Amino acid sequence: MITNLPEQMTTPNPDHEHFFRYTSGRWLWDEEQQLRDRYKAFNVAELQSLAAKVVRSDSCISITKLAEGGYNKVFRLIMNDGKRVLARIPNPNAGPAFYSTASEVATMELARDFLQIPVPRIFDWSATSNNAVGSEYIIMEEASGTQLGDIWDQLSPDKKLSIMREIVTIESKMLAVSFSHFGSIYFAKDAVEGAVPALLTNEASSELRERVYKKFSIGPTVDRNFWKKERLSMQISRGPWRTPQEYALSVGWRELEWIKNFAVSKAPSEATLISSAQNSPQAHLQLLEKYLKVAPTILDIDPVLTRPTLWHGDLHSSNLFVDDGHITATIDWQGSWAGPLFLQSQTSPIVDYPGSIPLQRPDNFDDLGPEQQAEIKQQIFKSTLYQLYLLETTERNPLLAKAFHLDHGKTRRLPVEFAGNTWDDDIVSFREALINVER
């Protein structure tokens, strides 16, 4: 989640600490570590100079911390001739050094130039801190239009319907290609260790196949769960993987080995708010061993539903920009990867509606107060939009609709989701997911 911030100009204030620190909130626990994870110093003047150079301006006259989230800070830089660009600086906790930035840039180029998805153009980037800026960075064009989250509630039903249909279009473009391996996307020229050429395996044109094969590769995942804490130096499988079963098993083996070697139970005085099972490495190991036995089976489904598919798993209103009912940009591709379609196929939060489906007004509608009537109208519209999305998906993206309606889909998906972080998250959910598999 990115938090938009009020403008904080560098000039005339020479102190740039507010650029380096996380300033959008506080933590009730372990705040010092949380802030360290989000503190990143860099050479502000060099970033300004570089930004001016890449857009062929004389100088950068201002820099603003525009937004920040848990893993990145975004700055707006304005040039002397009025040109604007955005610079994104990853926090130390953003993911594996080099891999996260290199993969994000490659993924954005693939989405923009090969799949024709509206994505901001990148002017310059570095996946190493060994540069004048002193940090990894991405300098890109500023998305045109307005952030959807700022105006969604004010849009007319027709505009919302138009945006929903364009989300379906974006999903159809991602579904148009599938790969031979599971993993994160990189440029072939980066020669990432262990990467394989990005071979398209579906009915893409021969020209597109050749272009993608020459330009990109599939390499190790940038999923933070494979790199955090001691996992960074562990000898574990990070991909690319040939089958979804290999991927699912690698999640379980990774956590099993980490808990065996590094998990430390909290002292009783520190563990008053967690269950005894949550605080017991042995309890986690027992469940992970059960998971490793069932993981191959729960993903033994129609191979077309587990094919390696690039997917933007976070198409919420903060990551979409629109103009006059049309999507002009999709942002935040960090972490997107060629993963099993079925495990990634979830409805965009913009159109998802988990509640009851009231498609018409109740008989006593006229007797209700204005606030209740407004609430019912909103529920009817949201549920109607959701149903229209499902119909549109069935017609235009039947493969995605098939993934949505897979028998026991949730029962198959949740064990893989929960297996990856039981120690820091919740053993109870993982246990319940495995119990549901046994049923």
C-alpha cells in the first residue's frame, strides 16, 4: 500500500532526512526495526542531475516525496522546462538486491511493449547501489490521468462499467501468453544466474515468440519470502521451476529448513498473546511435513490452469490511473511473476464483491430512511458490477473463468498460500487449510 504525502520540497531546505525516513505512520511494536527496514539514504543532488539528463533538460529544480509504502518511496522531480518524472527508490526490505529492480523493469517492458498494457515508460534504472545516486532506482514517466482511488466513488455507473471492461481487457492481454517455466522475468542481457530463455508455449505468433525469446529470461523468484532473514543465504530452490508441483514443494522445504535451523521460541513472558502451537517449532514442522505430502496432489489439476502466466496480482484502485473512464496506466509491477495461473487468479478488488448479491430493491425500500436507501443502492450497484464482470470474463477470458470456478479451488489454493509464512504469521490458518484438504 502506497501512502500519498503532502509536498515536501528540497529547496531551500538542505536537510534531506525526511526523504530517507519513513514518515507516514508509526508502529506499536518493534518500531525501531520497522523504521530501519524503511530507511534508505541516497544522493539527492545526483538523482536530480540524472533525472534532468535522461529527459534532456538543463536542470531539476525541485524534488518531492510524492508517496511511500512498505517497500518503496516515490519522488516527483520537476525540470526547469516543466518536464516531470518519477523516481522510485526501494527500501532495504523491498526484496533481494538487484533481482527485485531488474525483474520489475523487465516485467514492465514486457507488459508495455509486448503485451500492449498501459504501463509508464522507464527512462533509466539501476539494479545496483554502485552508482552516483548510491541506491537502486527506477526513473519513469509520471502516469497520465488520475489515480482511480481518488475518484472512484464520484464516477458515474457508465464510467465504472467502462473501467471494469478495461480491467477485463488487461487480464486478457496477460492471459495471451504463457511460459515454459515458473519464475520472475528478467532481461536476457542481464545474464541472471540460473535463468532460462523466456519461451512462450501457447498460441502466440511466431514473431512475438522470437522477440520475447531474444529479449527476456525466466529466473529466480523475487518473492520476499524466499529471501528474508536467514533465507537470504540458505541453499534453497528459488526457481525457475518446470512444474507447479516443484514450486509448491519448494515453498514447504524452504520453511521446513528455516524453522529447523533458525526458529526460536519466545520466552513465556514474551509469548502471552500467541498460542503454544504458534510458539512451537515442532508444531510448524509437523504441519509442513503433512503439506509436503499433499502439495503435489492439490495441484494435480488441468495443466492449462497451472500454466506459468504473468499476472498483476494487485489491480486495486491505487495502482490504476484513469481518464474519462479509460485506464491510462497500471503501476506497481514489483513482485509480479510468471506463476501458476490458478494460484494467482483472483478478482480485482475494484470489482470484487464478497457480500450478498442484492440485484433489486427490497419491498420496503420506500419506507427506509435516506441513508439506508443509499446503502442499498450502493450494494445493488456493486453486486451488479461484480456479476457483469463475471459475465464479461466468461465471454472474453474463459480460461480465467474456469480458474475462478475450479472445484475445491479455495481448498487447493490456501495450503500453498499459508505454507510460506507460518512462523511469522499464523499456524492456525495453515492447520485449518490442511484439515480441509483431508476432508
